[in-house]
Amino acid sequence: MSQASPRGTYLIIAEALRVEIQEREGAGALPSEADLMRTHGVGRNTVRRALKLLEADGVVESVPGIGWRPARGGDRRSLAERMTDVISEESLSVGDTYPSEAKLCERFGASRTAVRRVLAQMEGNGLLTTVHGRGRTVRALPTSSTRS
């Protein structure tokens, strides 16, 4: 990476890999971690962090002896997109209770850490708010610009 990123370099690499995977649908294994390090000019930890993020989102999977490859089947949208879409899929309105962390982990097969990260992002985007004693509630309905 030629310049520092305010979002986090691993997030930029993860997004670039997500786009690459979508464009070459059905392709085999991803480039090796060493190749990704050279391509993006970063260290192994940054590459692994990006891959782990994509793994938590269900986009890639680690296969012993092969490396990383696109996950078989399933929804390739990011966890953030899928969690944002819960609002419309469940016909939630402003003030309605958003599903709990435990239910979201079960629904998306994601870790609590990944779910909490997206919930914090959704709160930061103004979609959700935390109400003492009620959990998270819908604060605003998503628009196309808040889905990513």
C-alpha cells in the first residue's frame, strides 16, 4: 500500500479480495499469503487479518494443503450487508427491536466478535441505537448508501 489508510489497510485489502472473488466466480484457490503480501506491500499479519475478516463474513474458507479459496455456495454479501438487510427482510420499523447478538450469530454462522463489529458500524451509521433494558432498536431505515 502506497499510503496509510484511515479505515485500516486490512479492510481495504479485504474489500479488494471480495471484489476479485465476485469477478472471477467459480475460480479456484486465492493467491498465496506471500503473493498477497507482495501485491499489497504489507506484512503477513495484515493479509491474515483481511482473510480472517472475509472468513467471518463467509466469503472465503481455509483448506488445509490448498490455502484460501472462495467459500462454496452461500451468500457472498458482506456480513454488514446481510445484517443491514435484516431490517427490510423482517419488515422492521423505526423503534422496533433488532435481533440479539446470539440470534445474529446463529443466523449468519458468524462469531460474536464479527457480529459486534457490524453492530457498532450500524450504530455509527445511525441505523441502530442501544436502549437500556431493551437491547438494540432500529433508529433509521437503511438507504442504498448505508448498506456498505
